[in-house]
Amino acid sequence: LQLGSTDGTHFSAPTPPPPPQQNHPPTTMSALGLTKDNAAWMAAKPFLNGGLSGMGATVVIQPLDIIKVRLQLGSTGGPFGVAAGIVKNEGFGALYTGLSAGLLRQATYTTARLGIHAKITDFLKEQNKGAPLPLSQKAGAGLAAGGLGAIFGSPADLSLIRMQADGTLPAAERRNYTGVVHALSDIVKKDGVGGLFVGASTTAVRAMALNMGMLASNDQAKEMMKENGITGFPATLGASAIAGFFASFMSLPFDYVKTQLQKQKPGPDGKMPFAGFMDCCGKTFAAGGPLKFYTGFPTYYVRIAPHAMLTLIILENIGDFQKKNGA
């Protein structure tokens, strides 16, 4: 700035000093070393985020899960009637039967499936040079993530089914598990380590169908919404709702067969009711036709869709929080 004097000379006004630098305190995550330049953290982050999102959703959805299992095992009266019967005969806490196994399942299965899915998706995006993935590749990523994740979660899944089904058995035949550790140890004691993986192949097929429907449709829906100017929470909510429907529709037949295999007990002759996946499918079809595989669909949808929605919404929010904090 030039200022004039009375004799015609000019001089410059002094430049004001720069504002003092503010030293922002480090965020909690950066203080812990959980930053983008930490290779170990970046490798573990998608797995940790997946597990946390699944466990959070399970805490909310667990009562619907036990009602779904009871309906598949033959309980009548509809969802509300089954829920009322459980509370009346077994107490309100029975609606959370198997919560420990459910949380362990999410800590293994969902940690693995969502972490693996994120890694596969990142790899495919690199191969496509950042271009959006075609639906076929999204479906393939979901199939692979679901199948591999199910291997890790099969023992906890088996424990969960048996704990939830216990109340449907005659008192003399109940296993009376006190928790997931008791269930796992009892299975190993009676059936060996291999017993932890009863129905594992069906579990894997069901997980592949569910994750293909859930993860591929979620990614596809978000892309389509973004193209139409829908972003932020409305896009997350809408995409997760679509994902929940496709996850339910595509996985219920496999879930029904898986439940039948995992809860079966030897008959008086010492033989199991079903010899395996195909035998169970054949007998189920003969007993009730194709719609038999969709027994309890309304309850299954109400259980699966909100769980899928909550998982994806929590996952999105965890990611947003980490981005804001430099992690």
C-alpha cells in the first residue's frame, strides 16, 4: 500500500505480521498411529470395520433372528405369536438366546467377508484403472467374499443355530448350552473338531448367495443413485434397502436347508434325517414344493434386510469418521 506525504514522497505501510500458527492437537486415531501411512493399519482396517459393523447390527437384530429360526423349525402363530410364546414360556431374555454366538459369528464371518470384499474390490478397481466395475465383477466379488468368510464363521454359526433351536426340543433332548464356549466345546467333545463344520458347505453356498445379492446390489445401487444426483445418507439408506431385499430373496432357500442340516439329531435308528445338502433339498421339495424353501420369508426379510441395512450404514459411517480423522 502506497501512502503519500505533503512533499510528494511516497512510502510503504509496514506489512502486518502473519497470524500466529495454530497447533491443532492430534486426533485420537493419529495419536494411536492409525493413519494412512501405516501399512499394517490400512491392511487391517477393512476387516476391523466389517466386524464392528456386523456386531453392531447383530445386537439390534438378534430377537428377529431367533424368531426366524423357530418359524423354520415348525413353530406356528406367525412372528408375533412366536415372539409372544417365547417371552411367555422362556422369559424375555430368551429372545437374546445365542447372542454370544451371534457376536462371535460376526467377529469371524463378517470380519472376513467384508474385509475380503473390500480387498477384492480394490484390486478389481486397480485392474480397471479406476473405472466403475461391471455388475458381473461386483457379483463375483460378493460370491468369493461370502464363500471364504463362511469358512471362518461356520463353527460360530452352528453354535448359534443349535442354541436358538434348543427351546423347540423336548426337555429331555435339549442340549442346555450356557453360552457359545459351552456349545463349541460340547460339539467338539461329542463329534470331534470336524463336527464344528456340519453343514459348512451349505453355509458357504448360502453366504455366497447372500453376499452376491447384498454387496453387488449395494454397490450398483449407489452408483445409479450418484448418477441421478442422490448422495450422502439418502443414497446410503436407499442402496442398503435394495441390498437387504436381494440378500434375503437370494439366500433364504439355502438358509432353510442349512438350518435343517444344522439342527438335525439322530433318530431312534441312529441315522440322521438328511444325508446331506442334496438329500435335504430333495426331501424338502417333495414335502412342500418350491415354496417350502421360502418358509418364514416375511420374518427372514425383516431379519436379514435390516441387518444388511444396519451393517452397511454402520460400515459407511465408520469409514466417514475415519476419513475425517485422517485414518
